[in-house]
Amino acid sequence: MRKQLEEIQKSALETIRSANLAADLESLRVKYLGKKGALTAVLKQMGKLSAEERPVIGQLANAVREELTEAIARQSKLLEQAAMEAKLAAEVVDVTIPGTPVTVGHRHPMSLVLEEAEDIFIGMGFQIVEGPEVELADYNFTRLNTPEGHPARDWQDTFYLTEDGSVLLRTQTSPVQVHVMEQQKPPIRIVSPGRVYRKDEVDATHSPMFHQIEGLVVDKGITMADLKGTLEVFVQRLYGAGTKIRFRPHHFPFTEPSCEVDVQCFECQGAGCRVCKGEGWIELLGAGMVHPKVLEGCGIDTDLYSGFAFGIGVERMTMRRFSISDLRLIFENDMRFLSQF
Ligand code: DAH
């Protein structure tokens, strides 16, 4: 029996040490140490032994069991380590490889100019307010003294949202004037930036969606001189002290008198080119003294109060500010263009 035990010990140790898989180790444990294993089989024959032999063989059998148990544990640890090393080797990370560069974005030129403009107006004591882009025709037209039948209400020019023409995408930010005057008593001093929509063909200076900044001042004793002074300060702050602007008489239904304000063309400095369509000047905004009908329609006493209003084209303002010669560039989102600002 001693010999049997020694043989088991020898062959078991050999096979355990050469096992490559955890599963193999487990079947070896069953094969040698399990209930039906080789060692147990030997121990079952202990009864045949003499009283003197029994403790000696018993001790030996225990020693073999311990040794094999230990050998299996050791081999199992070795296999685990090897597996971990193989995994680490396979997943090696080269920390010296340059990383994927994270490109930092920045504001769109339109947002930059809008923010500059807002800052200038805030500096002059204006409040920033917002108005709805989906608007009632009543606010967009009627209450701005633009009755039914007025050419500005043409179905060809306006995106109506209902068959009866009562709801539309606002064609101008001017309806914000009415919203503000309904909610606030004078003195009023607001600007309202936002999107407006018209059925315009896309070209170098037109887009069916564009931005305006509406301005409205209502107080006692407001005159055209206040309008002129405000716009001159605004343009000089935005474009620099030497910037030339001109006021031209014009007509808007909701102002009387009305004017348009142009800035000298940045492309040709007034000589006339494609950008200014040969004019030398670029139209920047419409303005005027708020029509008494508009004020009275909002319950403002025209014996006490008067006001001026203006509507600036933000795309044109941006083009002038950054010398961009084609409006389409602003909306195409070409990174080669946008990353210049
Ligand atoms: N809403 C006009 C437009 O889109 C621009 C405008 C003109 C706004 C005169 C005004 C104004 O507030 O007083 O053409």
C-alpha cells in the first residue's frame, strides 16, 4: 500500500504540474482526492492492514492528500497569474501615443455680434425681452397699423400657419412692441432679438429665416433726435468711431415719420460693388417715431407720451462687423468658414 500511495503521489504531482486549464485541475482533484478518487480507494483498504501498519500508512496517506491539495492550489494560482499576464500583454496601452485631439468650439459669428449688440444696448439702459416666433396676424400686422389688404400681408411673402391667415411665422420682430406695451407702462426701453421668416429667395443678402433686433423707447418728450443719437452711439460702439451711417426718409405703417439707416459698404467703402449692389451703402435697419395709432391701440396716452422704434437686420450687421460678403456663409455651417471668428 505504501507503494500504491507513492505511485499516486508521483503521477498526481506530475499531471497537476503540467495542467494548463483550471477545468483540468478540477478533474484532477476529483480523480485523486474525490470520493471515488484514487487516494480514497487506497484508504478503503486500510482495514486489511495490521495494527502497527495502519497509523504509518494513515499518516502517509494524509501527507499525500495534503501535498496534492497544496499542489493543486499552487498550480491554480500559477494558471490565474498566467491568465492575468496574458490579458495585460494583450491589452497593452501605449501611453506615449498622442491622444485624439479634442477641438474646442466657439460661438457662431451671429451669436458673437448679437451678444455685442445686446451689451451695447444694456449699457444704454435697455432691457432685453423675448417674443414668440409663431405670432397672431393681429400682432404682426393689424396692431402695427397694417390692415387687411396691405401689401405686406401678401400670401406670397408670408408663411401663414392657418387657412384663415390668423396665425403666422412672424415676418418681423415689431409685434414684440405691442406685447411689451400691453404689459408695461412707460417709461419703456427694450430691445428684442429673434428670428423672423419671409418667403424670400436665398441670395447673397436674403434668406427665408433671418434675425432682427427690435428696439422700442416710449417716454415723455421722446423725439427723432433721441432715435438718431441712440442709433449713432450704437453703430459707433459696434463698428468703431469712424463708422459712417446715413438716415434716409422711408415709410413703415407703424412709424411716422419713418426712416431707413444705412452703413457704408465694408467691401468697397462706398464705391459700389456686388455686396451693396452698387449702392455704396448697406441697409442696416428701419426706424421711426412710433405711430400714434399703435401707441393708442396699447392704451398709451399720446398727449403725454411719444416713442421711437427700430428694427435691425442682424445678418447684415454681422456681415458688416466681420466683412462677410455673402449671407449664405452664415447659415451653411462650413467649419472652414466658422473657425475664422
Ligand atoms: N419691422 C420692419 C421690417 O422688418 C423694420 C422696422 C422699421 C422696425 C421701422 C421698426 C421700425 O421698429 O420702427 O422691415
